[in-house]
Amino acid sequence: MGYISKMMLPPTPSAADLLRTYKLPALRRFAQNFLLDPRATSKFVACTGNIENKFVIEVGPGPGGITRQLFEHGAAQVAAIEKDIRLFPALQTLSNAVDSRLRLYLGDILDFDIESVIPDDITGQHGSWESDESSSTSPIHLVGNLPFNIAIPLLIRWLKQVSTRSGPFSFGYRIPITICMQEAVAGRIVSDALMGQRGRLSIIFQNWFDCHVKHVFSGRAFVPAVNVNVAVIQLIPLKRPLVEVNYDLLDKVTRAAFRLRNKKIGNTLASLFHEETRDEDTRELLHRAHLKSDTMCLTLTVEEFGHLAQIYGDIISRPRPIHEQLDQKMNTKELTFELGETYIRPESIK
Ligand code: SAM
């Protein structure tokens, strides 16, 4: 990609004008609440950090209010993935104004392989994930004011990819992610130990990302307005996770721990194990993690949860004297039962 300095776009209709010209009412079906005021879209883009000469992937551009600001802040190219085909003529007007540096893709971001839109000259460079500057020098940024109901599923998809350095994170760059979501949900992601919003999302995201709320919009900033405050949250992959652990294990342990938020950890974690070995497995888990069974889950650090997940993985993957546990089951009609993560079929046992 060639060097592009910050630019004013040639006279182009605003996002609000485009909605009027193309007669595009916001559709509830696509959870459309647009940011149209240039001060608001500029504020959002300022939250992304330095995007000069970067390749930006935008999720759900709508009529292009944020997209336009990305170019005004110096983005070299933008790939925009939008599900609502009605918006493409309006977005094409913007693409024409930036000499086709805006590439448009029709699709559902939840099953779209975004790595396929990254140009070869970027994927071929191979960044160094471990180097200090990697996130600020990442040539790729992920951004979007997207529907609230897809923000968490999408972030979890990207989190899993960060944890395995796959998908768009396979090219060696710690790609910053800047998106909008309800302020309350963002609060759960960034919450520290002992804070009321602390929960599963805090642990899983903070293990792999540096997480910051960069700005909070009033719901009135959107068209149509939404009835909650909306946060712009930025997640930057850490050079190394706080604890090297498999995502599914950490997810499972944190789900169990926070199912009953104000309970003691000994009670909530017991549900991770099969009833026949529950007491001894829970005792071993807590003993090896140096935790007391009456510890409240809200007080645990991300590292402590990471260690719990590592030990849990160790316990459930250990060969076990399964005849002790199967004797009872084999006398019943039950064909399968769950032993930790492993499903054991009686027919496979001689
Ligand atoms: N970013 C624009 C703005 O700020 O004005 C639009 C915001 S609106 C909240 C969300 C946008 O995402 C809409 O344009 C909607 O059509 C699009 N969208 C909804 N679900 C989507 C999905 N699964 N994949 C891609 N785009 C989606």
C-alpha cells in the first residue's frame, strides 16, 4: 500500500444525506442505530489511535459515517463488511470519492473470514507479535459500530483466534480492535477484581487483551436513539496472555465460578466435576491452586482463574479408574454420561 497523507474528501454527500437520497430507513432487523453527526464519528475514529496509512476492516459500515472519517484520519484502505444490501449504492458513492480505496463486502461478519480481505503485501510482511511496538505498528485495525447483539459473539470469535494466533491474527500483528457496545457490557469486560461488574467476560478478555473504555456516547448520539449509554471499547492483544491456558478450559471454569456470583468458590467449582468424584476433585483443584473453599469468586485475579483452569484441565485429562464410576451407570439405561470434558460410551469399554 502506498503512503496516504490525511485527507479531506472531495465534496461527497454526508451519511445523513445518503440515507435521505436513497430513502433508507433504519431497520430494526439489522439493529441499525447510525452515528451520523461528524463530531461523533470523528470521536469514534479518534478512539482507534493512529490509523494513518493503515488497512482498516470495518464491521457494519451502515451509510458510511464512520467509514468517511476513517479516510479523513488517513486510513490507506478500508474493507467494509455489511449485511444489509440496501446500503451498497450509498457506500458505493463514498467508494467512488476515495478512488476505490473502500472495498465493500456483502456478508454476515459472524461467518466471514476477514483474513481473506487483507492484501497480500500486508500478510506477506509477517510482523513480530512479541516486539514492543507491534500493536501500535500493526498495519491492520478492526473497527465497528455494530449491533449490540453481535458484539460479544464476534469478540469471542476474535478472542479464540488471538488465543491460537489464527485467522487475521496469524500474520504476527497484535491487531487493535475498537468497537461500540452497551456501556454496561463494556464495564464487565474491563472490571477489576472486587468490582461489582466483575464476571466471566472480565477474566476471559483480560487474560488475552489490554482492555480500555475510550469513550462513552449518550444513546441520543445515535439515529434512531438507543436507550442506554454506548461505550467505545478498545482491546489490544497482549504480547503473551497472563496465563497460557486453553480458551475452552478458562471459559468453562469462569462460567462455573460466576454462575452464582456471590457464592463461595468451593461450591461453584464443584459443578465442574462428575458427582461421583466431585468432592475429591474439588478439594484437589482448590488445594493445588492454593485457594480456600470459602473464597468469593469476585476476589480472584485473572491469574488465579488461569491457574484454576490449567489444573482443572490436568485433572479431567488424567486417566481414571473408570470402572469405579461406571459400575453404577452400566446397570441403568443411560448410554452416555459426562466425565469432566470426556464423554465415555459404555460400548467402548470392555
Ligand atoms: N457503523 C454504522 C454507523 O455507525 O452509522 C452503522 C451502525 S448500525 C448500529 C450496525 C450496522 O451493522 C448496520 O449497518 C447493519 O446493517 C450492520 N449489520 C448488522 N448485522 C450485521 C452482521 N451480522 N454482519 C455485518 N453487518 C451487520
